[in-house]
Amino acid sequence: MTTALAPTAPPRWQLLYSPRAWRRWFAAKSARIRDAHSERAYDQLAPFVPAGARVVDVGAWDGRLGRLLRDRRGCDVTLVDVVDHNVTDLPFQVYDGRNLPLADADRDRVIVMYVLHHAADDLAVLREARRVCRADGRVLVAEDRVDTVGEKVRTIGFHAWLATFTFMGWTRFRKEHAWRARFAAAGLRVEEVVPLGAVGALWPRNVLYVLAPA
Ligand SMILES: C[S@@+](CC[C@H](N)C(=O)[O-])C[C@H]1O[C@@H](n2cnc3c(N)ncnc32)[C@H](O)[C@@H]1O
């Protein structure tokens, strides 16, 4: 089990004169947002991940979600991504974004959280998710909604803001009917669509697709 000390925010009065205090404030704020993101994702996914499941988190970023699944649900978790920002001690592999380094039907749960709209080839990611998922397993895909004008404005606005901090661009957002067509093309059947709400008024509306091998 890995633990890391969260940065602490400086007393507010130090912000009046100290650039270093601003840096500490920003680090503490970022850590709070990051931890809240992992906790929220965990709470949303946990009902769909059986205890002890063999899981791969595709596009795992820092791996914190996978670590929560291991520590709280006893899951056997592997992380993969196209870049290495892993901060955990979980097994992690950088891959080419197209061919998952896993055997066929290797996993009970394949997690693809907010990844497809960043992927150069989202269909390849979905086909691979289908391949490595067991026949009785599930692929769990979270996405940001763009079905209404308001959702589109929030989703694009948020990603423009995200890109300024992380240099992480996006390729394509899709409406629900287009995702459904994409899942079908990859051999995945939509079992459930779970609205996940939003972090705040200006944040994207999120949705979880629970997919079964067709
Ligand atoms: C918005 S982040 C989401 C990270 C994490 N899943 C989460 O929910 O916090 C998008 C992630 O997708 C990764 N990514 C982009 N293209 C990918 C691909 N083809 N396969 C796997 N991951 C990819 C990025 O490197 C990044 O870690």
C-alpha cells in the first residue's frame, strides 16, 4: 500500500507577499482537486467492480483510481497508458495506444475513464478492450457528454482549460447515439447508461457506459 503526504496550504496572509506561498497554495489546491477526482471516480465505479476482480485501467494517468480499487476492493489491477505519469506501485506499462499488452479474455473489468475522446483511434481502444475482456466481464467507459448545446459548451470549455495546464488536447467528443454505434462496431453491447452528473455547474456532464461483450 502506498501513501503520500499531501502538500499543505500556507496561511492566507503569506499569499500577500510570498510567491513561494502561492506555489504551495497552488500545489495544495491541485492535490485536493486530484484526490477528489480519484475518490469521485472510485465511488462511481465501485458498484460495477466486484471485490477481487482482475482489472485493467486503460489510460490510467497517475494510477490513483487503480490504487483505490486495489486497496479498498482487493482488486488485481494493471495500469496502461500512452504516457507515464504513474505515481503508484501497481504494475504499469506504456503502450502504443492501439494494442493492449494483455492476453485475450484476461480481465474481469476493463476501465476506460475519460480516455476515448483523447485517443488517436478510439475504435482500436474499444476493440482491444473487447478482446481482453472475459466473456462474462464488463468494459466500463466514462465520457463527457456533448448532446446538448450547454453540455457541449461546458465540455469544450473545460478541455480548453485542461489543455492549458496539462497540454492534453482532445480528438473527438461524441453524442450518445454515436458512442453506441462505436461500441457496437467494437463488438460491445450497452448494458446500462449511468448519468454521473458533474463536479460543478461549469464542469462537463459525465456519463458511464456499462458494456458487455456482444
Ligand atoms: C483525461 S485523462 C483521464 C485519466 C484517467 N483515466 C482519469 O479518469 O483520471 C486521459 C488519459 O488518456 C490517455 N490516453 C490518450 N490516448 C490513449 C490511448 N490510445 N490509449 C490509452 N490511453 C490513452 C492519456 O494519456 C491520459 O492519461
